[in-house]
Amino acid sequence: PATGLAHDYLDIDSLLTPDEIALRARVRGFVDERIRPHVAEWFEAAHFPRELVTEMGSLGLLGMHLHGYGCAGRSAVDYGLAALELEAGDSGIRTFVSVQGSLAMSAIHRFGSDEHKQHWLPGMATGELIGCFGLTEPGAGSDPGSMTTHAVRDGDGPQADWVLTGAKRWIGLASIADVAVIWARTAHGIRGFVVPTDTPGFSATPITAKLSMRTSIQCDIALDGVRLPADAVLPDVTGLTGPFSCLNEARYGILWGALGAARDAYETALAYALERRQFAEPIAAFQLTQQKLVDMALEIQKGQLVALQTGRLKDAGRLRPEQISFGKLNNVREAIAVCHQARTVLGGNGITGEYSPLRHANNLESVRTYEGTDEIHTLIMGRALTGIPSFQARR
Ligand code: TGC
């Protein structure tokens, strides 16, 4: 049998409070009971389990870091622990929670009017309403400042309607969302708009045939002259700082979440290695297998220390975006390596849906790409180290 060190080698749990451990246990129980038994089937069928959304709301997982409006008001570390447990189930489920809470709800909570908040947030916190967040476009991914979606006023004066035209791509949950936060160019900079998805001219089409993130939904959005009242604009922010502040929240959740996928892959490989016999021995007895398991444990434990320190900085109000890039880059990159390594321990069985590592690895290809690619986070860190930004257009 695996020893006590197999699951928390450095006793990182001793750095958590009893309340944090209790919250983690609740989310882990939910994942074990409601996600784990079905997730391989959902992945195969490309099914998003919408029926779980209100259950996640009841658990306080939607907008859990926000205060008021029915949100749980939990700490950053709590939010991270929950993201980790959800992603141990599947990255697609954690992605839903990120899009709903960190992106759509955070945008409305931070930058919306009182009416926006009262109207949308309580229902989003319970999961009765679903939100999405439209920043990326077919031609504007890493460089959202090059977006072409635009909003113009139809008439003069502060009460004139807005008319929104353009396209967004890779937008999570858009085809089942009730509300979309859409970022668009205006005569006075980039602004955010709260768009009920039943507004004429708004349409969302799921992107199918994905090899990754199959329990989640990513969409193309078309905005074809979407007419909105004057008060649809988020009043409290102009410029890219708005969407980037929400991305900070989502990136933070991801740097924890990816470790859940890695942990599940490692634990699957460890259990298999102790059970599977070749050459008259469990394969865990072979030095090459032990090396793989040790490498996985090293990276998971180091990643957890990075995540916890990042969370403590966030709770202390001292976390900088460049520090989030450290965790997102490192933890997702290492989680993918762990999942691939775990797959090799499983041999041929590792390519079936019966075992989780390859599903997690495939999902993490999306995770390493959205909310800032490995390359973008490398260059954000490079700028932080040298003081020299390297992503401006070359002259
Ligand atoms: P730059 O254009 O110079 O800066 C614009 C303004 O934004 C500020 N800013 C930030 N503010 C808060 N947090 C951050 N992390 C921020 N990063 C930048 C910046 O200070 C500036 O403010 P101001 O007042 O001076 O105008 O941009 P930059 O040179 O700072 O950044 C360049 C770069 C490459 C780092 C940035 O463009 C970047 O992070 N690109 C990656 C974009 C990305 O992550 N896209 C993924 C979006 S995910 C999505 O749309 C789908 S939603 C997910 C789903 O639905 O599943």
C-alpha cells in the first residue's frame, strides 16, 4: 500500500486552517459523488452537466470570492482549494465555475451599476442564471487591444441606445448563458456591456469537434447590430484594465485548479502501479516507475506551495498580476507534464476513457492556452524581471 507521504509529502495541510480543510472536504465530497462517476461518459459525449449548476450554487461555489448579492464571501485560499477539487474531477467543470464567478460575476460586481448587480448577481450566485464573458475574438487572442467589436451610440445625449457589432470566439458557456459581458471598442475606449442573450442580434454557436474540454462549452458569438439601452454599459471602467482585472481572478483560480488535474492523474498512476503486476512484481517496484511517481509528487507539492503562497498574498491584498503569471505558467505547465507521465505508467490502458490522466492532459492543453498562453505569461514575467516589455509591435 502507498504510505502516508504519498498524498501530502511535505504536510502542506498543516499550513491550512480547519475551516479551509472543511471547505475542501465538502467540495471533494461533491466531486466524488456527483462528478467522478459520470465524467468519462460526459467527456465522451461532449456533455456539459447543466443539472449540477444549481448544486454548485447551493455549495456556495459561484462567485464564492465575492461579497453580498448572495455570494459566499470566502477567502482567496478557499476559492483556490475549491478550484483544485473541482478540477480533480474535470477541467471543464472548474472552467464553468471560473467563467461564471471569476469572469462574468466579477465584471458585474466590480464595475456594474447597482441595478446590474441587483438584477443579475443573486441569480448567478444560485446558478439559476448563467453568465459568460466575451473578450477574445477570431482575430484578437493574446492581443485583446486589437479587438474590432465596436459599440456606437444611436443618437445624441446620455440616453441614446448603444448598438453593438462584431464577433467573439472561444467564449465559455455562451450558448446556454442568460447574460453576456461583452467588451467592445467605443469612441472613448474599450467598454464592457451587459447583454441579455435574448437580445435580437445576439447569437452563440458552440465550437464542436474539440479534443479537449469536452465537458464544457466554448462558442462563437455573433453580434449583429445588438441594440442595448444606454445603461447597459458597465459604468465604472474604461480600457483594458476592466477585462484584465477579471482575467486576474480567473488566472488565479487556474493556478490552483490545474494541480487538481495533476493530483488526480498522479493518484490514478500510483494506485495502478501498486496493483498492476509485470515480471512477477507490481510495476511500482521498478525503479523507472518510482522515478516517474517521485517526479510527479515533487511537482504537485511544489505547485501547491506556489498556489498557497499566491493565495495568502491575495488574501493580504498584496498579490500582483505578475505573480499570478508565475503560478499560472508553472502550475499548468507542470500539471500537463504530470498527466502525460501518469499516462505512461498506465501503459495501453492509459489511452482509454476508463482512466483520467489523458483526459486531464487533453483538457489542460486548453487551460494552458486560455487566460493567457504560456508564452504571454513568460513575457509578463520577462517584463517584470527586466523592466522591458517585449510584446509591443516591432518597428
Ligand atoms: P496594455 O495594452 O499596455 O495595457 C492595457 C491596460 O491594462 C492594464 N493591465 C492590467 N490591469 C490589471 N491586471 C492585469 N493583469 C493587467 N495587464 C494589463 C495596463 O496597466 C493598462 O492600463 P492603462 O490604465 O495603462 O491603460 O497591455 P499590456 O502591455 O499591459 O499587456 C500585454 C499583454 C500581452 C500582457 C496582455 O495583452 C495580455 O495579458 N494578453 C493575454 C490576453 C488573454 O489572457 N486573453 C484570454 C482571454 S479569455 C477569453 O476571452 C475567453 S473568456 C474564457 C471563457 O469564456 O472560457
